[in-house]
Amino acid sequence: MSKIAKWLSAVLAGLLLLAALVYGYIWWEISPDIPTPESDVPIIHKVGFWGYQDHVELTSLEARVIYGDLNLFNNKSVIEYNLQGEIKFREGGRPYIEKVQISENFSSVGGKLPTSIEIHLMPVVAIEDDETYDGSPLKFDIKVQDYLQSGNWGKNRIRVYSMGLSSQVEVWQRK
């Protein structure tokens, strides 16, 4: 290999390295700093055998956007769900909310692009042995945060459902 070919190879390798560094810096500068979701209980996305669901009554459901700075380079937001209610069980078995199952799907009109996002929440009840529990109703107030991707440019309407209650929020995906 001639000296010119070696020199051109070295220059080309240097230019490629410089381009990669510039690209990485630009990506680092424009990438959003999305907060990590925090929840009171674990989130699951699969169904299971839940034998105690008839012991929970949901009295309040609220959804709110924690982070929603959506743009050309970011379609991920963070949404928080607040579930309040009561659970009860027989004496000796204390009920508690073990986890929350989340199911998401797009909803559209006439087969067009997604016009809204539907989210269904199910607080999963578990029982622990507790001889001091007398069977009286126990109140719960849990917060669950999760990532959510927008479905389309512009306004994304998010409808949240759980046990007969609903809440609605919106995020905007800008170009």
C-alpha cells in the first residue's frame, strides 16, 4: 500500500471518528432528560389468577402528566395514576394492593391514525395472614407512574379506566 493510500485512510478514519463524536454530542444535547417513573407498587402487564378482586372498591381515579415535553426527537412522556379506595377481607387475613396491572391500546375512528389512547388499570389485591386484622375496611391511596408513548403528531388524548371510573389527560407531540 502506498504512502498516499495510508495517509488517505488515516484522514478518512479521523473524519469518521470526528463525525461520530459530533453526532454523539448533538444527540446528547438534544436528547430529553426524561424522569424515571416511581410507583408505590409494582406494575405488571400480564393477567394472572387474582382471587380477591371482589374485595376492592375504587372511589377515586386521577391521571396526570408528570413529564410531557414531546417534540421531534421525543415521543415518551411520564404519566401518574392515583388510585384511592377501600379493601376488606375476613378476620385474620389483611388485604393489600400488591401490584397494578396496566393495559394500553390505541383507539381510532374509521380506521384512521390513532386518535386517542385507552389505558385500563386493575389494582391487584393480595392477602397476608394477620390475626390482629378484624375484617374492617382499609383505605388505600397509591400512586403509579409509567412511561407512555404518543400515538400521533398533535394532540394525544389519553383516557384512563379502572373499575367503572375514568380520567382523561392530553399530551402534545410537536414537530
